[in-house]
Amino acid sequence: MDNTLREFLGNSKEGERVFVEGLENDKKKVCRLNETNQLSCVELGGLETQLFSTLQSLGYICTLSADPNRPPSFECKKFMD
């Protein structure tokens, strides 16, 4: 999971947001908007702790979605390059 996530987010810029969904499933979906505002996603297996540890190492800070009508998800924003 670590290498796949690093490749997927490898050229991300400060301020970029990613979304993590599927927390209740075995596969987590990590999505981001690219330069042309198209959504691109990658599905990852593994533990949530490993996923968020990798996101932190890439400079992302994550918060739980505030929408109670949606399944549990996180929004992560890159703060450091």
C-alpha cells in the first residue's frame, strides 16, 4: 500500500486535498482532483493506521468528514512539500 500511495500522490502540491473513503471496508479509496478538476482514485488494502501514517509522512493532515449523512470518510490537506 505504501508504494502505491506514494506513487499516486507523488507530484502533489501544497494545499492539495485528498479524500479517503471506505473506512468500513477492507479496501480504502483515496481520491484527488487533478489539474483539470477530474477526480482520480486508487483503491488500497491494508490497515487505516498504515494509510494515515503514510499520508502524514507525505505532509498531509486529515480530519473526519463533518457530513453526518455520508459514510465515514476523511479529508486530507497537504501542508508541507
